[in-house]
Amino acid sequence: MEKKPTKRALQAQETKRKIYRCGAELFRKYGYQNVSVEQIAQAAGVGIGTLYHYYPSKADLYGEMFIRADDFFSAFEDAAALQKPPEEVLMEYFRQYARLNEGMGVEYVQLLVSPQNREVFQGNQNFELILERLLEGYQRAGRLSRRYTPAQWRTYLMVCARGVVFDWPIHNGPGYDLTTQMDFVMGQALRPLLEDAE
């Protein structure tokens, strides 16, 4: 028989969840670089020492958010998203994807490329399923091409988006704007989905 968690253990879990939720909300709203540990602690109603007990650094908290990236894309699960033009919503989805990676920084993206680090990021594909459900909804409404399944279109779009993200560390310099590059590439990548809509 599994032991029931103590009141103290439940309280610790809730404190960690609250810090995570507040941090995730602030990162989404203002971006990683513009949020301080003090702001997160204040929003969560905890001391800085308590925050550091659960997350040794701001990067650790953001790293958990990256692993649980579906939280970053929760707005796209809202049924109201399907009422907007598909190009507008899908472009915003990929801007959000660019912001997620940009917030982590070039060094973190380089970790993603390395095969020995891939296991750290396993299980964070839910945000891709959010994209697939969007594509499926738009297909049902006749607003996107049915030439391929939503899963096939998702794979195609994610390969394009990852290409932009992985290109960033190669050309990282003062003139490289990840969001602008993502807009350009994904604007082209979306054309076949939109042109063949019924």
C-alpha cells in the first residue's frame, strides 16, 4: 500500500507548483531576461531563500518550463483560437516558439543539438500536440489544406521551425533576430497549407 504524503510534503509540492506557475506566467509575459528572481518570489508570495530551495537558479526554473513547454503554449488550446485566421494564429505560435528558445539563450539551444543531452528534453512534445490539434481544427473547418494529415503538417512545420532555431547559434551575432527569421521562414512554410484550403 502506497504511503499517503504528509501535510508538510503536500505543502512543499504546492509551494513548488506556485513558484513554477508564477515564474512561467512572468516569463511568458515579459521574457526570461526581463524577469528577476525577486519578482518571481514576490509573485509567488515566498522568500528568495524558499525559491532557491526549489530552484537553485532562475535558469533551473526556466529549464523546467522548457521541458514542460506545453505551458508556454496554453493560449493556443483555447477554442477561441480557431475563430481567428489560421495564418495569424500559426504565425503567433511560431513567434512564441522563437521567444521560448530566445529566452533560454544560444547556449541552451546548443544543448538541444547534442545527442547526449536529448534525454533531458524527452517528454516535452505536448506543445507539438497543441499545434497538431490547431491544424486539425482548421482542417475540419476547411481553412487548411487536407493534402496531408495534421500530424504530417505538424512534423513539416516543426522541422522548419527547428531549422531556424538551430541556425541561430551558427549565425549568432548582432544582426541575427530569431523572431524576424522565424517570421520569414514560417511565412513561407505556411503557404502550402493555406493555398490548398477548401
